[in-house]
Amino acid sequence: MNRRPLLPSRLPVDGYVLALLGTVGLAALLPASGTAARIAEATATGAVALLFFLYGARLSTREALDGLRHWRLHLTVLGCTFLVFPLLGLAARGLVPGILTPQLYGGFLFLCLVPSTIQSSIAFTSIARGNVPAAICAGSFSSLAGIVLTPLLAAALLGGRTGGLSADALLRIVLQLLVPFLAGQLLRPWVGGFLVRRKKVLGYVDRGSILLVVYTAFSQGMVAGIWHLVTPGRLALLLAAEAVLLALMLALTWYGAGRLGFGRADRIAIQFAGSKKSLAAGLPMASVLFGAHASLAVLPLMLFHQMQLMVCAVLARRRARDPEEPAAGPAAPAGAPAALPG
């Protein structure tokens, strides 16, 4: 079956990457402040809430129940996301100050704490002919768990780098992410069919909400005057450190899942759901936890997000050419979701 490729074969600069760079440039030239900043923040909050409402409305109860039967797979993905990643992030403390500044290390460690993606994990798993229903549930479960686990881990491991995990901060995250997701689940019988037929709607909201949060975070950084702390050389070293992190997680999820006895289809779902980090979930959490310093905190996550998209696009097409073997889970359905940046 022919599937629409996630990225062009020669991997030129993606239009969404250009949009992100343009948003950062706009924030540098015209940062929002005062009333405009409050309006931008409120708009971004509403867009992220809408995004998680759509996530909830797209996940059917049947898919969730089917996914629960793959509890070993989901525990493996959660272990990679909230245990292995943070341990690697802590090990990267040895890169300070030679490679990473303390501020960039805080963002590097934060990216290791955020949940996995939903949309792009599904798309890559579909392209690679993996277990798509398992990827849907694994990404959704990871996002829900991250609403609680990411702030707790950030409070424990980042310490004074964040504003502290207050009840107000946790409530803001729950109201922005979890409550809309549950509302989407409740209203799914009425709106789910519409969203399934119009998959591009989720893509537009996904991309648009991320751009709004990026603009808000980088505007706060410009107003606070913290961008003089980053040099081009430090950015290059940060990219190198993130490339090593991504390579380690891709290898650990693939070969580790094989050692645990998972079949090819499940190993693909584990690799793409367990090695990736969500920009859509991480950005609003960083805005709440880091305040005016959120722009530096989310910079490593933004770079890692684009790197994982490009690397996993190549890897998914290579996996699609692997010889077939008996699937351990349900086969990928026809017409699987197209790529989204989630």
C-alpha cells in the first residue's frame, strides 16, 4: 500500500521548521508585552486546551480498551519516557559547564521529563507498518501520565530552576491539558465522527497552538533580556548532545524491546512512542513552571522535536522495507493518520 511520505525524501527544510523560526524571529523583533502579552498568553492557553480536547475526542473507548490488553507495551513506553530519559538527563549533568551552560542544561533535563508525542508517533508507526492501535494508546497514556509526572519530576530534579511546584501550578496544568482531554472523551459520540473525517483539523490546531506558545515564551524571554546567555557555539554543542540522546533512545527502545520479547510491530510502536518528546505538552508546562525563563527552558525541547521528526521520518521508511513477520499486535489499519508535529 502506498502511504503519503511524512517528509520529502531529500529532507529539505520543512515548512513547519520555517514557521517556528519565523515565530522566534517575530518574538525577537516584536515581543508581546503588557496587555498584548496577556492577550497572547490567554490565546495560547485556549489553543492548547482546544488541542487536548481534540485529542480526547479522537481516541475511541474501544481503542483505549484494546490498548489496555497491551499493558506490557505501555509500561515499557512509560518506563522509557519517565525513567530512562530522566536518568540520561541526569547523567548529562557531567556536560556542565564544558558543553552545556547551567541554563541550557536545565532545559535539556526538562525535555527528558516531558511525555511522549501522540500524532507523530502514530504516523511514524503507520509508515513503518507497526502496531498503530498500540501507538495511539501509548501516546495518549503517556500524555495523560505526563500531566502529573512531568511537574513532579521537574520539582524533584530541577529544584530552584523552576518556580516550584505549587498547587496553583499543578491546577493550571490540569485545567489546561487534562480537563479538555476528558471533555473530549465525554463529547466524542457527538464530535468524534466529524474529527475522524477531517483529520487536517487536528493538524492545524496542533501546529497553531505550538506557534502561539513559542511566540509567548520567547516574547517573555526577550522582555526579560535573557537571550544574551546563549551563543551560536553553545547551540551547536547543545545539538550534538541532543543527537547523542536521540541515538541512545532509538537504540535502547528497539533492541531493549526485542530483548523483552516483543514482536516487530510492537517494537516499532515502542521505538517511536518511547524515544520521542511532545512539544505540544511540554511548552505549556514550561510556561507554567519556568515563567519568564521558559524560552531558554523550551529551546532544547524545540530543537530535539525537529531533530526527532527528521531522523524518525528516515527510520520509519527504512522500517517499512523490512521483511514481514507474524505481528504480535493488531495490524496497521488502512488510511492511517497523516503526519502531525505533536
